[in-house]
Amino acid sequence: MSAERLAGLTSWNADWSGLRVAVLGLSMTGFSVADTLAELGADVLVLSESADEEYARLLPVIGATLELGSLAEVPEALRAFEPEVVIASPGFSPSHPVIRWAQDAGIALWGDVELAWRVRDKVLRADGTPADWVLITGTNGKTTTTQLTATLLVEGGLRAAPCGNIGVPVLDAVRDPAGFDVLVVELSSHQLWYLGLSQPEGELFPYSAVCLNLADDHLVWHGSAEAYRNAKALVYRNTRVACVYNKADVATRRMVEEAEVVDGARAIGFDLGIPGPSDLGVVEGLLVDRAFLDDRARSALELTTVAELESAGLSAPHIVQNILAASALARSLGVEPEAIHSALQGFHLDAHRIQVVARHAGITWVDDSKATNPHAAASSLRAYPGAVWVVGGDLKGVDISELVADAGASARAAVVIGVERGDVVAAFGRHAPAVPVFEVDAGDTGQVMNRVVEIAAGIVEDGGTVLLAPAAASFDQFSGYAERGRRFAEAVREWIERGSADDAGGSPSAL
């Protein structure tokens, strides 16, 4: 396969026939890649250590070949296939032996997002052009901001679809026969790392983009904080219209300053303070836009009020930041302030994102299981100061000490769960010794949250809050953050049904 032919594969209508492509992983993303390539006429070999039964059944139907088995070493079937392109699911880290083999062999290495960009002209708009792409990343808030942005765009009269890391593969959105004006693409740092390998013909040119924030996360996958940061910064590369950044997070501003963008692209800031020209912010309880209007030096456009957001359950500071970022992206595409105001009135957060699961006997129980890293947990703790904090899980190589010393020090108490409890308990001992710490050593997943609720109910003050904001991944004890949050909510309901505090077993003893 000549480099010239690969360089020419930038359209659905290009000649993909016979292209030998190895697809790594058979999750939802991997299947979307295999299905797309098979439709294009490529020769597809899928390699995976495990496979959903439905995907495994469908692969031969679409004309792809499946090779199941260990990928700890490069399979002989892969070597014999002699792939011209390898497309990896986002879970395959830079240090994975198959990824290293592909790079050492000089084989083109793509992610699913690059393939989607190359074939984005599958369905065209009325003017004969493919949908614009808006890119969203950040350590926290990606999914909420992606949903918000798509909601605002639709309210503004555009056909928009959220996709990518949010759960709908980008390739599925590109191939949707209904067609869209805008794809709102949530990108993980893993997906961005693969985009960083792109040759010029595979690089994205987004309409607008945002990195919401940056904090240490996925350090094991990337190998260092610097590599993680560099991957996130790729979201701004080649942006055409608006580079939206968080004024309260200097790292995102520097990303914009260093980015290679299309001439004319603007830097648009947001934060919770009074905005300057070309910013969005908050003035006397009003969310306002001073970026997308002619007289931005002397005036602003009202988008909504903090009071209205509070009535809709959207007033936590980090959620307001997400709203401002989404509004900036929507405004860059011409959505009017009135449409933004209307859309926000009916918007609801996903489950497990600062979700109040119960208010009973003077206690508020909050599920923020989706706070899977310290940065997200810090936002939750600031929204609920003095809460009993349920924390712990798989820390993913991240040191929790700074979080404990800062936001955690104001907690009423800490209830520690997860396999890395020792590190969390030690962090409290060093950095917040005045906070009572209670350790849950239940080995049975089904009992962990019942014990958490019993302990928390015995120590929370009247009028207080119990906050599940683990600052860690969930796979050490649960199938995912959703199961962790669901079991927490179930345990709260069971505690209420049993007669609440009367059955709590008394106040527990701290460590």
C-alpha cells in the first residue's frame, strides 16, 4: 500500500476496496469501525480478547473476520494478515505491545475518530457539505457539556447530534441517513492521543472546540501528566471559528495560545466572574455573553439567571461553568440567546451527576458517582461544603493528597471504600487529621453501599448531606460508575424503608 493511496482516503467515495485493516477491540466502538470498513469494501480483521455475543455473531454477517485471544503479545494472525492500517479502540494505550508493534513496523495507526473524519461526507447537508464538528474535552464535565451543547443547537434550529466518548460512536453519527448540521463530539484523552498520530490528510478541522479544565487523570494510560496534557491540547488544533477556554484554568488558556489554528479563529473565555469582551461570565446573578455581539466592548447579552438554574437543579458552580462553555459553542454557531434560555429550562443532568437521590429525616443524599477523579470530586465538595464524603476506589495512579488537603479538609467526615483504601486513609492522616475517617472493608460488592449508608447515617448532622463523590474509578468493586451510584441509591432507599436512623446501628467509631 503506497502512502499516496492512504493519503487519498479522505472521502466515503474514495477507493477503500481491498484495504487490509486490523481493528483492535470489539466494543461498541470497534464494531462501528468494522461495520464501516466492511461497507466500504475493505478487508477487515478484528482482534479482541473478548467479544459481546451479538457483535461476534454479526461480524461474519457483515464480512469481517474475528480473531479472539490474548493480545499480551502480537498474535500470529495479525502478523500474517499484514495490515496496511491498524485502527485501535481507545482502550489500547501507547505502551500496549500491539500498538508498539504497529508503530515500529511503520503501519498507519488510526483511531475511530480519524476514520469518521475521513468519511464524514457519507451524508451531506442541503448545501452539499458535510456536517460541522464541535469538539469537547476536559478532565471533567465533558458529557454534560456535550449534551448541553447539542440541546442548545437543536433548540436553535440546527440538526445536531451528541456523539463520541458520550456513548454513540462518531461513525454511527456520520453514517446516520437522517444527516446532521453539526456533530457535537465528546473526545477522551485516549481518542485525542490517536488523533495526534494523524498525517495531515487525517487531521480534523473543527468548527469550534473547548477544553473545559485540566487535572491529573489517566496517568497510567498516558505515562505522564505532560503526555496527558499534550493529548488534551490537541482538541484545539486546526479550529476554524472559536477556541473556547476556561479563564479559571490557566492550562486551557495556554493550550489555546499554543494551538495551531485556522486564521481568524477567536479565543473565547468563560468563568464565573464578570466577563471581559470576547468572554462569557456571570454579572449580578445573570449569565451573559460578551463575545458574540457587535458592541461587546460596552454591552452584553443575557442568557439566563442563576436563580432559574437553581430551580432547575443546575446551579452548582461547575455545572454553571459547563453551561457557559456550551453556550459559547452554541453562540459560535449562531444560536440566539432566547433559544439558549428556553433550552436550559428543560435540561436535566444525567443520573449519577450530583443527583439528589433522597431527602429524608433532615439528610440529603447525593450521588455523584461520575466524579471519578479528584478534580471532579473537588467540584462536588465545593457544591456541598461540610458533607459526609464517600470516597475511594481505583485511583488510576493519581495522588489524592492535594484533594484531601484542600476540599476534603472541610468535610464533616469521610467514609472510605475501594481496594486502595489504605492510600486514602493515609492521605487524611497526613493532610486532614481533624476529619473523622471510617473505613468500609466489605468485600462483597452487594454489601459495600449498605455499610456506607449505615455509617454515614450515624454521623451526618441534621440538615446535612451525604455525598458520594469517589474521586476514583469504580472497576475495583463495581461494573462501572453507574452501578456504584445505583447501589448507593438502593442502599439509601432500603435504609429509609427500614426506619432510617432507628435501624442505623448507632454511631460508628472512626479510625
